[in-house]
Amino acid sequence: MGYELKMRVWRGDQSGGDLGDYTVEVSEGEVVLDAIHRLQATQAGDLAVRWNCKAGKCGSCSAEVNGRPRLMCMTRLSDYDPAETITVTPMRSFPVIRDLVTDVSFNYEKAKQVPSFAPPPRDADGKRRMAQIDVERGQEFRKCIECFLCQNTCHVVRDHDENKPAFAGPRFFLRYAELDMHPLDTHDRRELAQGAAGIGMCNITKCCTEVCPEGIKITDNAIIPMKERVVDKKYDPLVWLGNKIGIRNKDYDGRD
Amino acid sequence: MSPDAAGGIERHGYDVIVIGAGGSGLRAAIAAHESGAKVAVVCKSLLGKAHTVMAEGGCAAAMGNLYPDDNWQVHFRDTMRGGKMLNNWRMAQLHAQEAPERVMELEDWGALFDRTDDGLISQRDFGGHRYARLAHIGDRTGLEIIRTLQQRLVALGIDVFMECTVTDLFKSGDQISGAFAYWRETGRFVVFEAPSVVLATGGIGKSFKVTSNSWEYTGDGHALALRAGATLINMEFVQFHPTGMVWPPSVKGLLVTESVRGDGGILRNSEGKRFMFDYIPDFFKKETADTEEEADRWYEDKKNNRRPPELLPRDEVARAINSEIKAGRGSPHGGIFLDIASRRSPEFIKRRLPSMYHQFKELADVDITAEPMEIGPTCHYVMGGVEVDPETEVSVVAGLYAVGECSGGMHGSNRLGGNSLSDLIVFGKRAGDAAAAHAGGLGSSRPGVSDEEVAAAQRSALAPFEVQGGENPYTIQQDLQQTMNDLVGIIRVAAELESALGEIQKLKERAAHMTVEGHRQYNPGWHLSIDLRNMLLVSECIAKAALARQESRGGHTRDDFPGPDPEWGGKNLVLRLDSTGTGVDLSEQPLPVMPDELKKFFEEE
């Protein structure tokens, strides 16, 4: 059941690098990360790779396997023909640190720009009440494990570093949507999403949804509704006219 | 890059340094910041990736949202009984009293827990808890908690040093004065000057071959504390979670949440027998169902029925599974069957256990809504850790605090499921408050860090680069994992423990001559060589304490001393660094005495 797997792994750093050819023994039921670990333990002790849980829960081992953005721990070797060479390269949208490890600080910077959750006071008995159906919308988005594969895939920034300052990316549109749909949040997230986060630059090609290892419907459930909410406030002709002549100062969500 | 390369050593000054960015570390940092301290979090991985994300089932807190009869006294009693009365009673009391408010706080910060029909935080059943008590979000509660704390931390603007590993603590006289670290990315060294250091480094599971723990769990906090002069207690108690995946080999040990059993899953052997009814210990007979009918009724009617034996504390279930496998009644891949498919609808399973469904589907090609899972025990959690003061989590060293899995006492000899996430937030807050107060109280008389100490820490971190032609650290780590698994595992015996101690000595000698290839930039071989020293020291603690404790209790089972011994029930084993600085000494210490007003909760027995 075990076989010799041919691999090409990108080795290098900021100054450049190349694909290295390796042959490594693998066995039944293994994933790409197992093969990388065996390489590390037997042939390339200093091969840099980021990983933690090896269970698809922490989102650390993101890379591109045969050009597809994937979590290495959730990519089974049995999905490939044993004769096929598997090529592993670092995520392309982020600067390389070394080998398969990239500098993902872009995402942590964007996280700092999201204004935090702002709830009203608790109920008189010290508890809060929300309906299950209302929390479920946000819960879908909070399944995000921050693997940043969506950020890596999004064509707005993938080959366009110049867009990075003005564009927060799918992961943070999820966050804006989650907070905007939170039953208790008191902020209005729409202008923020439009302005600072640049949601308007997204042209809903759904690549982010396609690579999400958690199966979150990023485009359909977060980005499109968020765009609609922004548009409702900003561009709906009735809202605009109502505002202009002073007879309508709330939108369809009943907000100012 | 040499240590003297451009830029040299980076220096930072803080009031409080928190080492580790899991739930307890983040909660401690938030508390210290809110108390006015200047705080930094230093962590080995990226922010938000710590082991807390792996916690699945929930966070125990007696909020009484589903069962108004639940309160801190019942939770306290469950915790003490689960730990076979070896817990530090005051920690168990504070934990039960403060958990509900700590959970509510998470909600204030944006956590979205599952709800009851009344819109309150829902609570789920778990082993050893009398009432449904675990606040949860499907089966990804840990992710929700770490993300909530991470977002709070970011909102407060607390400094985070990500992918930065602490290798030594500094002391001035008998006080903590700072920490020495390296950036994983560049290999550059960092000196933190801080009068308060909070250890929140998690556990030790990576010293075992079959484990649910990640590479980070190398006992760093345990070892740093020992080397700084602090003491460890309860190190003989290691929790083997009853349900880890057994197949395919690549995921052997990966956790299968206890919620599967809490939500109706049962255990069967290869003969199809629901075997847990044969393993109900006297200690839990009164509260455990003895027929399948009663057990099944309990899910709907808890008042008039007793709990199914599948929901006994983890140590009992893990031992039972181990016995069934040893008796030849295991599954094809050497486990036992965990079946929820025949007991709950596919919709229910997918809604309540989405990540388990996903995990088995993706990694094992098993549809848990249609067929049983194969599972077996996996090293999951260490009850032992740094001995701390219950109120402030300070160790015996002034300025050194420990919280979460790397602290000891709270869980006694066995931790109940769900008590870990609540432990993190209850004691995280207490430690953060106390660490900030300690730093504030020193005024201008802060302990300093000497150049000699910095130079020594640097030499020690670079030592593996000095050796030529030695062994590679991966091989030594694999041998250690095999030794601990085979000789210090779920069932122990004196001869094997003695041989484990001998093996560990040999591994320590081999580790003194290990070599790493390459340079200091993001070099996992070098990182492992540093972590390995911690793993060896902590493994010695476990084996030594396990050999000394001649009884079976909680997460420590001795084949040669099969029952609990009341005399041992009154004692903790304490470990401290020996005079050579590379090994440990062991001593006995009486357990703190519980006051009479708390003793009454146990008198009916």
C-alpha cells in the first residue's frame, strides 16, 4: 500500500528560490502534510512549513498543491494518481519568508481596522437573549479558521499588490457581514465596508467560496448581502430621494 | 545569521509578558491590560492558531439556563469527584463560582453561542457533569472562544509577538525579571524585561506517540518554570481521551469530541455489545444507569433516570476501551466502535456535530451519519503543572504565574470534559489581574536583566549548531514518543516505569550531542532541538511521579497497584529541578484541607 511519491517542493526565501525534486515514501490514508513532514524528518531537516493541528481546524498549513490553494493537512494523497508528481508551493499572494512559509501579516493588519463588536447593555437579569435562527447567520461566518486561502485566491489582490491598501479581502468581508448581521451589534458597518474595506472592488467571481476549506458561502451569504445593504443605503433611488426631501430617513432595515 | 549580526539583540520592556496565546494566555493579557499594565503576548505560532481551537465540546459553567437546579455547588462537587478528590479544593470552588460570568463576558465581546428556546446560552451534556452545563457552538466551541478573545485583544491594541519562542526566563535574586526568546522567522534573539511573566503554554502531549496534541505541546511552560525554581505537582496524571481516531494511520490520535456521546453516541465492541455497563466503578454506581433502557431514557428525562455509562469521566471510559481492545474485542483497525448513526437522524448529527462529520468524511472516508466510527484512547491533556496559589496563580517564584493546562491542581487526578475552556477564562483573568498588580506594586524598584544572563541564554539556544556530525533531533523525538507511549501510557507498571526513566536518561545524553543543519532562519530542525530539551525534562517528571505513586487514581493507572489508596489520596507529588540542573527531585506534600462547609457536599456518600 505504501509507495514512493514524487514531489516538487518550492525551496527558497525573499531573494528567490526554485522547485526541489524529492522522492518520499508514503502510505495509505496519508495527506500532503504527512509527506512534507517525512521529507523534513528524513531528507530536509530545515524545510520550513507552518502547521499546528493537522486536523483542518487551525488553518495554518495553507499552500498551493498542484496550483490549487489547499490546506495540506486536508489534502489526501489518494486524490492523486500514485504516478503523479505533486507540486507544493507557498501561497502566492503573500511575500515568502522561507520555503512554504509566507508573511501573512497583511491579514493581521486588516483585522486591526475592523471596529469591534458593540453590544447594548445586558438584560435586567444579567443575561442576553438572541434567537438561534438569528445567531446561525453569524455562526456560519465564524466557522472561519483564518487559513487565508480566500485572501490568497482573490484576484483583486492576487497579482495586484497595489490594491492591498484599499481592499480588506473576503475574510474581512465575512467579518463585516458577521457583525452587521449580529442581532446585538449597534454599529452601522455598511459605510465601513464600502469605504475602508473596499467591498465594491469585489466582482463576485466566487473564487474565495470555492477554496474555503470550511465550505462557507462567502460570496452568496456574506459579500452579496453586504453589497446589497451598502447599496440599499447609498444608491437606492427611493432612499436617496426620501433623504433628500426629508421624508425618509430610514432604510429597509429600519436603520438611520 | 550570527547572533552578533546587524541589529544584534532586540530589547523590549513590559509590565507583564504572557507566554502563549491560547485561551488562558489571551484572557490573562486582556485582564492585565484592563488593570492598566503594559502587556505583550509572546507565542510560538500565529495568533489564533493555539491549541484552544481544537477544543470541541464546550465550556462548563453552571449558568442554570436549562436546569435551574444547577449551581456552583453542584459543579464544584462534580469537578472534585471527577478528579477523585485530589483537586485543589479552592481552585475547584473559584472555577465553579466564576465560570458563568466569564462565559457571559465572552458574549459581551461577540461570541455567538448556541441558544435555548428562550434565547439564552444553550448547555450540553458531558461526561461527569450532573446537568447539561457546557456552553457550546456546535462542536467548535474552542475556535469561537479563541477568536472572540483574539478579536478583543486586537481591539484593545495589545502587542503580540507571533512566531516567537521563549527559551529561558531571567531572574534577579528570587524574582522574575524577564524572558529570552527568538523570532522563528529570522532566528534573531529578543530580550523581554518584565517583572511579571504569565506562563500559558499548554501541555506536554507531543512527548507521546498517539496524541491529539500539536507540535507546540512540548511542555515549554512546565520546563521554564522548573528551571526558574518553581515546582510542579500532579505530573503523574495524564489524561488519555477515550475517543481518538485510530485510522487512517496519518490521523491516529486525532480527537473525536465527547459531544458524540453527550448527544447520544454509544460504544460497542466487535461482538456488538454495549460494553460500558460492565465497567461501572462502585464510586459512580449510584448515579449511573445499569440498563440500556434507563440510559436511553436519560437523554429526555434526567430527573427520573441515571446517566449512561458512556458518560462516566474520561479516565473510566478510556480504561474500559483499553481493556476491550486488549481482550481481543476491538474493531478491524485496533479500536472500538462509537456509534451515533443508528441512534440519531443524519440531520441531527450534521447540525450538532458538523466538524466531526467533516473530519471523518474528509480524512477517513467514513460517513458518521451512516456507519459507526472506530476510535481508541489518545493522549490528550496533562492534569499536572506548575504549583500555584489558587487566588492569584502565582508560583513559588515571585512574579511567575501559570494558567491553563500548564498549571496544576485545579483538575486533581482527572479533568472533566468542558472544564478546560472554563479553567482558561477563570484563571486567565485572575492571573492577569494579579500579574498587573505585582508589576504595579514594584514601583521603580524593578528587577533587572544582567548581560551575563543574556549571554548564557544565547549560548544555550545556539548550542545545537555547535555540534558536528551528531544525531538529528527528529529521531530523538520519535524515540521519546515511542518510549512514553509504550512505557508510561494508559496502564503502568513499576518495571516499565523504571525502564522508561533509564531510556529518558539515554535520550538526554543523545540530545546533548544532536546536530541541526542549515541556518537560523525559520529552521524547524533547530526549533525542535530547543523544544526537545523541554520534552525530555517534563517526560522525566511524568515517569518519576508515576513510579512513586503506588496506587491507581484518575489519569494514573498502575497494574501493580490496581485500586485507590486513601493514604495516597491525601498527598501531592511535588517536582523541582535537581542540583545538576538537568534532572528533577521528587517529594511528597499533604493536600490542602477542605473546610467543613464544603466537605458537606460529599458527606452523603
